[in-house]
Amino acid sequence: MKSEVLARRYARALYELGREEGLEQQFLADLEHIASLVGESGEFNAIMVSPLYDITLKKRILSDVVSQVGVSKYMVNFLSILLDKDRFQYVEDILKAYQDILDEVSGKVKAQVISATALTPGQKQSISEVFSKLMDRKVDVDIAVDSSLIGGLVVDIEGMMYDGSIRTQLTKIKQSLKGEI
């Protein structure tokens, strides 16, 4: 929970700077580059978060890495602050929080959809359109597959669950036959 609060705070500060400078999307791209480096290179991440390495060495390594990636000077300063405050391990959480802020500002909503089978792009688009009308905002759909649903969908959007799975319908029928409902 603490990491989410910290990530949101840093993401909000970065967003405010990006908004002032007109670089919101650039900051998003920069964060995505850095987060992918952290995810791909365990050694780089280990050095950046380890208390065994001197901050000067960490900043020199970071400077070399970001010069190869080509991130903005603002992002270099931001990452340097994360190192100074011993918060570099939250880069991926900050990226997620930053994306959430951009979605919130643009009026987008994310929906988690769990399906019994893989969905086609057309089906994904249809689901997005239906929930966009329902929510009166643009809905981005993330799909996951869970074959235990047997059929149908479970949709989680802004904390509201829409469960149209066959597994749930069978469970309700079973409960009604037992007199539990």
C-alpha cells in the first residue's frame, strides 16, 4: 500500500511538470523506457536499488544508461531524485500511476475483462463500445483468459463487477435448488 501512495505522489509531481512543459506523452515514453530497462536487466535494477553501491556510482551508471536510451533532461533529474530519496525501486509503480493519471485526465477508464476463451479483436472492440456507452467515457479493455468460467465474461470496471459467466449462473442455480437464495 505504501508503494502505491509513494508512486502516486511522484507520478502526480511528474505529471504536473509535464503539463506545464507540454511533455506529458514524452514523460510517459521516458518512463516506459526506464521501466523496461529495469524489468529486462536484473543487474541494472540490482545496482540501482542496492545500498551497497555509492550514490555517485549509481548516478554515473544511470547517466550512461539514459544517454543511450535518450530520455529528456527532466527525466534524468527525476530519476536522480529517485536515487537520492532511495525510491528507484518504485519506477514501475510510478509508471503505472502515471498512466492512470493520464487516463483519468483524458477521461479514459480501464476495464479488466476475464473471458473463458481468447477474444477476437472485434469482440474486444464490441465490449469496449458497450461499456463506453454504459460509462459515458472511453473504456480501454484488458483481456485475461480463465477457462474455469466455462463461458461468458466477468468485467471489472471502476470497482463494479459485471459477472456474466456460466460458472456463476450454474452456482446460482445450484444455490436456488438448495434453497440458499
